Amino acid sequence: MFEVSDELWARVQPLLPKHRNPDPVGRGRPRVPDRQAFKGILFVLRTGCQWNALNATGICSSSTAHRRFQQWRDAGVFRRLWKRGLVEYDALKGIDWSWQAMDGAMTKAPLGGEKGGAQPDRQSEGWREKKPTDRRRRRADRHRD
């Protein structure tokens, strides 16, 4: 199973926001350790599995991992970790930024089809979509007085 090394955790932990228990007495279920939640997040990102599949691994619950992922994403943890990784890699190997380029296109897809959305394949599928002919007009006439 994938483990979070001490070296990686030493880089991640200072970036995490401090947790404050909303209950001053400290009641309730104990909080899953941040390192365990981070391990679950990395497992999902590494394998590409759905969040709910995390429940079967025993790492932590999918809801815990996903909630922490969202909190840490909003706090900029992953962006700062990525930036630090770039700086470190640049110091070790060097990044040649001179060849970097961006490409993009804003055109219609060549096989995009016609506008208007999907049409029913069978005649019987369209009957649910039909609206009563002038129901709105009759209701409006009633309330004009």
C-alpha cells in the first residue's frame, strides 16, 4: 500500500492550516490525523479511483478525505506544495523556461453536430415533452380583473 514518507510529510505538514475543534470540551468522534487523510487523498489521485472507493481501503473514509481535500485546496495547500516542488526541481535539475509555450483554440468542434440538442429516437418518447397548448393564456385571462 502507498505510504506517505517522513520526508514528504515534513514538507506537507507546515503548509496545512491549523485545525480548531468547534467544541471547546472536545466531545465527538476523534479527528482522523492529517497524515492519514493526506494518504487517502494521494491514493485517490494516484489510482484515479472514485472517492467512495477509498472506503474499502481502510485508509480513512471517503467523506473525510474529500472534505480535507476541499479544505486544503481552498487554503492553497496544494498550490504552495506544487510551487515549492518546482523551485526545488529547478535548483536540482534546472527548468529551461525559454522553451515553454501555451497553445489553445476557441473554435467549434468539427463533429459537434447541429444546435438544438438531442431529438427522441422513437415517436413515443416525445409525448412527455409536449406542453398543454394554451394553459398559460387561460390562467392569465382569469387574473386580469
